[in-house]
Amino acid sequence: MSYLELEGLHLAYGNAPAVENLNLQAGEGELISLLGPSGCGKTTTMRAIAGLLAPRAGHIRLAGQDITQLPANRRDIGLVFQSYALFPHLTAFENVAFGLRLRRVPDASLRERVNEALRVVGLTEFAQRLPANMSGGQQQRVALARAFVIQPRLLLLDEPLSNLDAKLRVEMRSELRRLQRELGVTMLYVTHDQEEALALSDRIIVMRAGKIEQQGTPEDVYARPRTPFVADFMGWDNLLPAAQAPAAARARAPQATHFAWRPDAVNVGLGEHTGQVLARNYLGEYQEYLLGTPFGHIKAYAPVGAQWPEGHSVSFDLPAERAAPLMET
Ligand SMILES: Nc1ncnc2c1ncn2[C@@H]1O[C@H](COP(=O)(O)OP(=O)(O)OP(=O)(O)O)[C@@H](O)[C@H]1O
């Protein structure tokens, strides 16, 4: 049986449905990301699991228990949000200790658990600091320690890194992964950043307008998108309706409604088609070309050494074997 199970979940605000018939399962110790654009229902789903929003229909089960009707404070679920929501007048130690004090954990054991939590997030030296005297990344680590020190049955993280600068985000990403492994805690992670989801997750659930569009391992959703929406979201920038796609691609997957190519799959400088260079951008590792073609605009990456000036014609190819065959849902 799954450790966390959402079954036929319907969630709404007033008369406006936000999530429809959501079914999702997570194994114990899994890190699952909910990935999707703004407004697709990620936060709403998290709020329902946390007990902050009552479902209109459906069930939520955790560790074999139906928690659909259980009040939020009895679910044993840890939450970390985008805003760290630390108590500004409490030190790092006291922020982490807060939940344990509420649970009347005896002093000696409390001190031991808080110190261990601070150690795990690498903040032993900062125990007596106030949030105002810590960096964003350190504050977020306090928020994390505060969430897992109560030994929750499930940890929900809603865009926890989005207030951090790009470099720190990447650092915290691998730290989170290490932490999750070390604690063995089941995590549900909300993000709209596909790179973050790919780097962190055991499994990714791609959501669109309140529904699951595709789920699978990071490699599944990145390398084998099944719908135009997922392909577009995962950076398959060249998306063609089947009727406009090269015949060789159509012959490989006659049922597909669309085909997509990643920019690095497009061959520039050789091939049976001709396009015009509309724009050329130097991106460091490679050169990005925007081509005007009979298929519409095509984006391609080529080695930096290759030089086709703007306005010139260039041959190109959309190799059938590098195409993702897609089905519009
Ligand atoms: N408090 C609310 N009252 C009314 N409608 C809401 C409320 N919160 C969210 N919604 C609506 O519910 C839908 C899902 O929103 P939700 O916040 O779950 O999306 P999200 O995927 O988490 O987006 P984001 O990445 O922007 O946080 C949206 O259509 C949104 O407008």
C-alpha cells in the first residue's frame, strides 16, 4: 500500500474548482515534486494535505490512516513555505524548539533534538542568532530544521527556495536532497522550476489546470514527454502539429497529434530543409539560432565555431529519431 495516497480529490474555492479528481500515490521515503505553471493547483493540493482546506470530495490517506477529516494539528505533517515565517524575536534554537515545547517535550530531550536538527542543517554555530542576523539561506535552513525536528510523518515544501538567489538555490537544492536521504522522510515538493524538480525528485507530477498531465521519473518527463503541454514545459521548444511535421517523423508515429524537437536535436548546416537565420545568440557553450522555415520558427543550438550570419540561408534537419511523438489530451 502507498504511504501517502490522494484519491479522487476535488478542491474548490467557493464555486471555482481548483483541483479535479486528483489521484496520487507516494511511497515511504520518496521525494515527489508537483511541477506546473502558476495557478495549476499545486499550493491548493498541499493545503488540502496539510488540513488547511477541506476537500469537496475524495480521500487523503497517510501511513494507512484516512486523515481527510483529521484537524491540521493532529496530522503530524511538517510545512515549509516560501516565506520562512520564523519568529523574529526568537533565536534559531528557540525557533526550532517551538514545536517541541508545544508538545511538552522534556527539556533534556528537547535540547538534544534541537541541537541535532541544527547540526543536520549545518547551523550549530548559529543557535543563538536571531533571524534578522542570518542570511536568507540560513533562515530557510532554520525553517527546515523547525519542520523536521517534530519528526513529521510527511514534509510539505512549497517553493521553499524561491526567495533565494540563483547560486544559493542550487546549493540548497543538493542540501535538501541530502537531508531528505539522511532523515528518510517522505517529501512533497512544490515548484514551478523544472530544473529544480529534475535535480531533486524521485518522481515528478506535472500539473495543468487542476489535473495531472503526466507523472514519472525525472528522466521520463524530461526525455519522454507525452503531451504538447509537458513537452513545452520541459524545453522542447520546437513543437509542430502532426500535419505540419516532416513525413519521416509522421511515419514513425502515425497516431501522434504533435511532434517536438529540443533545440539541440535540430541539425544546422546540413539536412534537406532550408531556413533563414532570423537571429543568432551567443550562449557561451553554444550558439542559439532562430530560423524562419516552412515549419514556422525553429530554435536550434549549434557549436560556437559554426557561423551562419543573420539573414543568410542555411540548411537544417529535424531528425525523425530525435522527435518526441505527442498526444494532445
Ligand atoms: N484563496 C483563494 N481563493 C480563491 N481562489 C484561489 C485561492 N487560492 C488559489 N485560488 C485559485 O485556485 C487555483 C489554483 O491555485 P494554486 O495557488 O493552487 O496554484 P499554484 O499552482 O500553487 O500556483 P502558484 O505557483 O502561483 O502558487 C487558481 O485558479 C487560483 O486562482
